Amino acid sequence: MSKKYGFMRVGAAVSKIKISDVEFNVESIKKVMDEASSKNVEVTAFQELSLVGYTCADLFLNEHLINRAMEGLIELKNYTKNVKGVFIVGLPVKCDNQLFNCAAVLESGHILGIVPKTYIPNYGEFYEKRWFSEDNRRISDSIIIDDEEVPFKTNILFRENKDNMRMFGIEICEDLWCTYPPSNELTIHGAKVIFNLSASNEIIGKAEYRKSLVKSQSEKTISAYCYASSGINESTTDLVFGGSSFIYENGKCLAKNDRFNFESNLIFSDVDLARLENMRFRDISYMGVIKDRDKVYDIIDFKGYDAGSELARSYEAYPFVPKDSVSRSKRCEEILNIQAYALAKRLDATGIKKCVIGISGGLDSTLAFLVINKAYDILGLDKKDIIGITMPGFGTTNRTYNNACKFVELYGATLKEINIKDACLQHFKDIDHDPAKLDVTYENVQARERTQILMDYANKVGGLVIGTGDLSELALGWCTYNGDHMSMYAVNVSIPKTLVRYLVTYFAEIEEDKDKSNIIMDIVNTPVSPELLPPSESGEILQLTENTIGPYALHDFFLYHFLRYGAEPTKIYYLAKNTFTDTKSEEIKKWLIVFIKRFFSQQFKRSCLPDGPKVGTISVSPRGDLRMPSDASVNDWIIELNNME
């Protein structure tokens, strides 16, 4: 099932070794092969020169060691008849009167190919040119091993059953550290995963640099990068090796090991090849950097197998919100700067000194108000020119009304109250609508009346109406056309609801004034509601948004994977089931169908959005990130969801 959605389970192994003891090393590798097979790892890479040890030094020039390494490779090749998966091991290989530092790819009793190291380090603590030749000195493109002709070159791509999405390439240690790594070309020619067999020693600061190098390369090449480095069992005559292993996917760390382990260790994760492929064709610059368009890459197919339906990775339930508090605070500060400086620029460019905003006592208007407040600090403007208008209607509760009024007053802005009930009743009369009929007309009349008041009042005072609607509402079309959907500048337009809550909470946490902080936190803890329907007899909110359209946590998850990575509905459902394990599958499917239907049907609202700053990677601005026909059919997407298992 996971393969159906484009996942491949990859592993990085650091096997326990004894220097120059091929018999011991082979048995050690076999044990890890067994473990990887039992955990359904599809492709596993071991550390550099794993059959003999990286620190053999002049023993590399001894015929016995070279011959034993080849015998060990043949033994491992035959062993792969008994285990599932592809395995990549390191060894010295003699060819063309030279010795090469190589990676051998094994599956089902065969050596699929051998990749020699491209760049040989010979500086500082490294002396590899004393023993090994660089790939550019190679003459032969193949080598005979155990009576089989095996490809022997760097320009090889390994592909699973002619499926171009399931393709990987190999580079070895120093190849990554050079100016133009082989993985640049390997990925451009189709590799979604790069396996690096490495021997990187430990010195102060190198561990973090090594990690950042792998992270950066996986981002630059839009690939998964699986890195395995030599461990503490290498010789410590002059150097210490820690055995770093990690798996990155486009800059995100999916798995890492603990260094300095005397025993063998294996890490693995499911990399999302479909996501990587989607990101590549979105990035139109990706294929514009081919260094040598005439270079030909041989493609070698391997059998592969299905790793099963269980995912060996987790997804964030709140993809827009950093998990740890430190990162979250930094993210909040950055977002608020983007919002506030965007608004400050608009005010400065127009020469407008006054902002008009509807204050409801809810999350969105609170965030927008706080952004205005920060923009005024930036420009040194008088806070009295921030005009917060509260507009009580048929659904307004005492809690939200009181919070809205106190909030504006505490920040020294101008508070104005305009009750909309009489105006709405007059409008009901004008259009022959029965006010006892609590339908969409009843609700939208109130929303449009509020927007008209804001626009007209802004005209009166020469101000700018600041929009409060957020990204989640726009994605779902949960806004009234030409009502709360319209403004003169929309500061929340690319911030999803789950992130709005954390941003407002962040303001409460950094606010030194206890009265302000308490009001903000009470707003955070108020149920999300448009308050367009009458409250209960006791004055409590009855119209709960998430009861009608579904949980924003789910919708933001759907939105992230749908727009950021173009995931098909069944894959989004699969990911959501694996993420929201406490939510019933039927509920997830129900709200996913709601999301897809509303996303398609409500595009006409997004086609005429007011200006507003892009904050994150996802935006629905018709001028920037989302160009979508308002009359696109949703049928195929819904059919797929209804037909899934």
C-alpha cells in the first residue's frame, strides 16, 4: 500500500567491523541484512569500504586483502538470495591496473553494478591517492565477477522494475564534499534517492557541518539523501570515526542514529518519492542546470518488493506549526514581521494614517489588530488612528463583545460601536426575507452589512480597511462573498487557522501587561464561530464553525498536502489516517470530501482576493500561487475517494 503512494523504505547501516578481517565483516553485514529484510527495508547502504574497513592504510596494497574482499563480495551476493531487498556495500576493487574505492549493489544473488568513487581526497588527514585511483582514470565500463559481467562506472542509475519514479544513485564520501557532487547529475537524470557510503572522521564542529551538508544537498537536488559513515571500530591510530547515519528528504531529517556505537546499527525511513517528483516539476528551474547534456546514464533495473502498508515515518498533525517551542517562537516573530512590515509599506506608500478594522472578539480579528498595532509602532503612528469597530448582531455573545471592547481600549486604539440589528432587519424587509428563517441569507446579510460599514467608515475618515480572514477560511470558502471576504488590505490571507491560534498565543506570551495578556488568552480559548446565529438562552455560542465544516486541524493538514505537494485525495487520506490515529477513518474521509468539494466550488471567491502578503509556502492568491478555474469539475477527485478501500 505504501508503494502505491510513492514511498520507498531506505536504510543506512553502520556494520561492526574488524580492520582487514573480511570474514568477520561479512558475517556482520549479513546480520544487518537480516535485520533490514525483517523490517522491510527496500534499499540499504552500508558505510564506505565496509568489507575491509576504511583505515586499512597500506594493507590496501596487499593482494590477499584485495582478493579476500572480492571473495567476501561474492559471498554476500549469494547471501542476498535469502533476504529481501537491495544492499549497497563498500570494498576495494582491482581493475585496469588500478585500485578503486567502490560501492557494489547486490540483490537476489546478483551484483547489479559497481560504482567507483569519483573524487579521491588527499589532504589533511586523508591519503587515499596513495592507494586508490579516481574514476576518471578508469578504462573499463564493466568487470567480470564470479563469471558475470558487471557494470563498472559512475554514470549508473538503479531503477525498480522500469518505474522511473523509483530510481536511485550512488556517491561515495568525498563526492559530496566537492564543488560539483555527482549527485547533482544523478538527480537531474532521474535519481530520487542518493545513497552515500562514507568515512567521515570526527573533529570539533564537523558533525554539524556534515549534517548541514547532507541537508543542503537533499534540498538543492530535491531528493532523499541516505548517508552511512564509518564507525568507532575503525582504527584510532590517528583518527576517530563516529559512525554518523542520517536520512534526509528535501532538507527534512527523517531518521538519524546515535554516534559512537561499537555495535552494528541500522536506521530506516519511508521516503516520499511521489512528493519529490511533484516538487521537481513544480520547480521549473530544476532541469535548467544540466552540466553535460550529452552524458549518458545506464539504467539498471532491480526487482524490488512491497514494504507493506505500515509507514516507517510520521507526519506532523500541524504542518504549519513548528513542534518545539523555540522554533515556534522564532516562526511567530518572523511571520509577524512579514505581516506588519507589509502593512507598514502599504500605509507609507499610500500616505494613509488610519486603519479601520472590525473587531469581533475572535482569533482572526485579534491577530489582524495586533499586526496593525505593530505596524504603527514601526511607523511611529498614533494608535488613536487605529479604529476598531465592534458591530454586535443577532449572534453576538457577551463574552466576545466584552473582549472586543476591552481589547481595543487596552491598546489605546479608538473604539467605535455600531449595532447592525436594525439595519439588517430593514434589509430583510427590503428583500422580503423572514427574519425567523435562519438560513444563509440571514447570515450573509449580517456579514455584508458589517463590511459595508467598514468600507463606508474608512471612506469617511480616509482610512484603510484591514481584512481579517485567514488561509483556511479562503481554502474552504468559509466567508461571505463581498462580505468578510473583502477588504482594502488582508494581512492574514496566507495564514492557516491552526497557525493563527499559535500566533495570537505568542502575543499573549510576550505581552508584559497582564490585562492585555489575559484578554488575548480568553480570546484564544473562545470557540471559533462567526456568531451569525442566535446564542443559547444562557448566552453561550451555539454556532460552532468546526461542527459545520469540520476540524481545522484536519482541513489544514489536507490543505498542506493538497497544495504544497499536489497529493491525490487517497494519499492524503492515507497520510491522515496514519497521523490522526485517534480520529475514526470514516470521520477523516467525511471531512476530506467536504474539503475537496468546498475547495473546488469556492474558487470564485479566491479569484478576486484583495492584496495581502504571502507568509509561508502556501498561498491562494490569484496573482501568485494559485491559478485555478472557478468552474473546474471535482467529480474525478470525489470518485477516487468514494472508490478507495
